Amino acid sequence: MTAIWVALALVFAAGLAWFVDRQTALTFLTGYVIEESLSVDNIFVIVLIFQYFAVPPQFQHRVMFWGLLGALLMRGLFIGLGAALLARFGGIIYVSGARLVLLGIRLAVTGGDEFDVGGDVIEAAQAE
């Protein structure tokens, strides 16, 4: 399937070069290669997460499905709430910006201390 999608992208880029111009085709191909590399990166991250949490293979599809659905719903919820807050309280953007600047400064000063994702929860689950 990957070969088919890549071939379709190349055909589309050739069509752009033929009907529009070479710069547009090159811009499309650049974006396509970047997105493809990010997709491969996501696969490696997902594999690492499944290994870290020891998700059995028979449950990985279900975990992935509900995780993606939950992420989409939560993203929509937070975007909607953020837009509503900004519409109602315009000054909140300055508070949020100041918070991000302070967090950036703290990260620069502390050097990004290590953070244990699982901590005691994972150790307790593995002990069972």
C-alpha cells in the first residue's frame, strides 16, 4: 500500500509540474517527504509506547483506536473551549503568553530535568 500511495504522490507531482509549474511540484514533493518522515517517526514512537507499557499485541489495535478517538475529541474540546475563552476574555491571551515565556525560561535554566513517565504506577503494575 505504501508503494501505491508514493506512486500516486509522484504522479500528482508530475501533473503539477506539467500543468502548473516545476516550483509548485517541488513544493508539493517537499511537503510530502516531510509528512512521510513524520509519519514514520510516529510509528516508532507508538512502538516504543506499546513496549514501555507492555501492551499485548491482541490489544494494540483497540488501544490505538480509542487513543486516537480520545485525542481527536479532546483536541476538539480544547480548541473549542480555548476559542470561547479568547472570545469572552481577550486578555487571557496575555496571561497564557506570559505563562509560556516563564515555562520556557524555567526549562532553559533547569536544562529540562529528566521526567519519569511511568514512575511508581508502572513498577506496581509489573509487580503484580
